[in-house]
Amino acid sequence: MMSFIKKIIYTFCWFILIYTNAASANENKPFKPPGQFIHLGMHVMYIDCVGDKSPTVLIDVGIADSSANWYEIAKTLSKNVRTCVYDRAGYGWSDPGPGKRTTSQIVHELNRLLELAKISGPFVLVGHSFGGFTARYFAATRPDKVVGVVLVDSSHPDQIYRLSELDNVKNRPPLKITRREPAPENMTAFEKRWYSLNSSRKAVYAQMDELKYFKESAYEVKHAGSLFDIPLVVLTRGKRQLPDINGISLESAWREMQKDLLNLSTNSSHVVIEGSGHNIYKDAPNEVISHILRVVNLTR
């Protein structure tokens, strides 16, 4: 699995050299996002909260994904509960961060961001893919601040071993990191700006560093501890995304790891979202909203 990660990193480097200066003039126009810019001492981070009802839903996204992709979900949730999206260091409007980009560092910065922005808990944490590491680690290490967790097709610490057969897949299509192509016309000005920022040099380096330290993050998360009896909902994709290799069903391995996440809390439930791929928030946003609100209501 680690050699696969290295291949991804080398691919990122290649596209950085070719495309990082190819943004269109329209994407470079000044744009002021609606959230807050908070200075953490060594770098500035961006966070945006909508709504005002407790608890606070805090969303973290996957590697190379965009907080802007969750903005419509956040606005819908805000009718019932305060909801915050933020950019991890290096992504979107956040500066690159210091140190290794491991989950412990990410959560340390997130906790500091919340304190300085005066965003109080209690929190219901929502983590998609790699963002699931953030949600799980934050909840395990700061249980006094967290009252619920929703994991959306979340990464699992054991996947670096259980999905290692992916290293044997040949003719893998290269990852395309480019600003040459304009943002889709149906995007809002907010989404178009994020589209550009997400392909900038600093964002690509953030992606590379999170992949570089993925194994270390997995170790940190695995040994962070349990969630005790915090309400936990695990949402898992229904569509098959991974192949069978050498007689091993990697999709079955993924499903087993998703079920294993239920052991984090004595108050957990598992829902398979039929017809959805890995990006459940795109394929079935109403399902995601429904289950987040279910956890919110349990905390109330």
C-alpha cells in the first residue's frame, strides 16, 4: 500500500511542474469567502459556520476534497443546528501548516482554530474518508467536547495493510491535478474559487504530505482510544468500488473494516447507503443530512 501512496505522490509532483501556473484569469479574480480567517500563530486557517442551534456539527473532508462540496449540506443542516466547515492547512483559504501533516497535528490545529474563533461545543463530528481520522481522533482525545460522531465511508487504520493488494493493479490511470480546465459553469462563484484553490501548489503539497504521513496517522488513530458510549453512526457506500485481486475481495475487506468501526462505541449503528459510491455526500446528500440530524437529536 505504501508503494501505491508513493506513486500517487510522484504523480502529484509531475502535475505540479506542468500545470500550477495555468489558472484562468477569471479564477484569479479577488473573491471574499463568507467565513472567518483565524491566525493560529504560525499560519492562518479558514472556517465558516452557519446556523446557531446547539450542538455544533463540525465537518471534515477527504484528502484533496473540498469543504465547498459540503456547503449546501451545511446550509440545509443550519436550519436545525449550527454547522461548520473548515479548510485543513494548505487547502482552500487556509495557509500551509507547520510540521508533519499527521492526524494528531491536524486535530491540534483544529482544536486551536475552534478556540480562537470562539466556536464552542458540544460538537457532533462528521468525517468523510480521511476526514474520518480527524473525527475519530478528536472524539477519542477530547471526549469532554464531543457528543456524537458520524463517519461517512471513513478511512480505517488497517486499510494500509488490508488493501495492500492495490499495489498490484497495473495500468492505473494517472491522477489529474490541473488548473488548465476551467471550473464547470454550474458552479457558484464560491465553488469556482475553491476549485482553483484546490489545484494550487499549496493544496497539492498538502495532499502529498497527508499521503506521505498516512501510515503514521493510521497508527495515531488506531491507538487514540475508544469513543465509549458516544452516539456513533457509520455510513458505508453501497456500490462496489474496489476490485478482486489474487482471489481477495478488497471491497469485502473495506466493508468488514466499516463494520469494525462500530466497535469504537457501545452506542453505534451501521447504515449501508445503497446506490452510493465513496462520495456519499454527493450521491445521497439527503441520507447524510438525515443521519447527522438523527445523531444531533440523540444528543439533545
